[in-house]
Amino acid sequence: MRAVLVILFLLGLSGVSSGQEADDDPSLYFFNPSELRSSIRHEMGMSVGTHWTKSPMRDVYTSVVDGVAYPEPVFSRAIGIISATYEPRLRLIEYKSDASISLDIPLTLSFSLVDVLSGSRYKYSAEPLTEQELASNIFSKERDGIVGICHVEAGALLSVNLGQGATIENTKTVGWTLSAGYNFVRGPLLMNFFEDYDKADYKSYLGWGTPVARVGIHADKIVVYYMLGITPTRVNYQTGSTFDVQTELTNTYNRLSLSFRIGR
């Protein structure tokens, strides 16, 4: 990313210099608040059944078999059934009409199933244990249903845009976007009222963040995006009487979505 910025900056300097001498327009344009309409692109996106996210390790679930404790990492998870996104894309730097660097802010609301699970899909309960349960070698409880439904996301991505969609003036048929940034997740928004779960018990499980990368293909007013987590969660823990170290390496974000440009 730094290399791209340096290259565009050097190209822009040469463009600005030649423009001043020959009374031409400069090659490099920087964001100007007074020209916000030409520097921002609005998009609405959606995904159906192609969206899920997983937190870093939240806790450890301990099962006891024949008097031996077996710990497993516990994660918060959200599986999006239908997700909708509004995304303003602010062009910070434009190189002629061919390329740009933008700050993208995807805001997502998802009708999703949100849960706290171990690696073996054990429905971990954050309800406090009683002294009697601890004395009976019960170290964690299992729930009957999911924790809740619906979650929201807010991201901040720095993107390099080429071809169609890079600038308002670009008339090419196809364009590309390569992005990297951070995505915050908050959920569930609604707790499982059938099981009467207490939100206070799960307050430390309801939000997380993950670094992400994204690639997008633009065609006219339609964009196909694929976003994924770029720092898989690695968990080392001991299991069994031999205390072997086990490792779980999993992705933290996955989404394929379809977006539509609004206006210019």
C-alpha cells in the first residue's frame, strides 16, 4: 500500500509540475471538501446466505470425560441469512481518470443467527456456575438454543481503485477494487427471548473486530465484492493427561455480496 501511495504521489508531482508549465490540468487530484459530490460514491449492497464472521478466542469450554478435563476454545459466531450494506466511498486521491485511492466505510445490518460455540459446536453458556455445580465437577453449562439474532458491522477500508468506478470521469467497462482495513461486529441485537437469556451474562461476547481484505469487480453500476478475514485465529491449548498442544487455525470473516451504485 505504501508503494502504491509513493508511486501515485511521484506521478502526481510530475503531472502537477507539467500542468503548471503548460497551463494544463494536473494529473493528481486530492480530496477537496468543496467538491464532495464528485469525490464520494454511494453504494447499497446485499448478500443472501454467503456471510459469516467469527471472533477471536473468547473463552475455554472444559468437558470432563472419565475424570480428565478436555478444554476447547470458544468463539462468538454470526451467520448472516440476509445482510444489507450502505457504503460511502470517499476518494482521497485521484490519478487522472484512471485510478484512485479511497476510504470506504461499509455499514451492515444483518438478519443473522448469533451464537457462542466451541470448536465441537458445544453451545457454551456464560451463565455463572453455582458452588454446588463446581463441587460436582461441572465447569461449564450448555444452552438449549442460540444466543440471539441479528448483528451490525462497521468497517473502515483503504482501497486502490482501477478502471470503471475509480473516478466519475472513467468510462471503461470494467474496474477493480483492492482493499484492506478493519471490521467491527456487534451482536446479537436481540437475545433469545424463548430461552430468556440474560444479556448481562454475555456482555463480553457481544462485540469483536477483525482485520479484513476485499476484492471488487465493477461493471457499470453493479459491483461484486468478496471480503475475508486476513488474520486467522490461532489458539494453543492443552488437552488430556499428556498435555499435548493443539492448534486451531480458522478464518474470521467471509462474505460474498452484490452492490449497486447510487447516483454518480
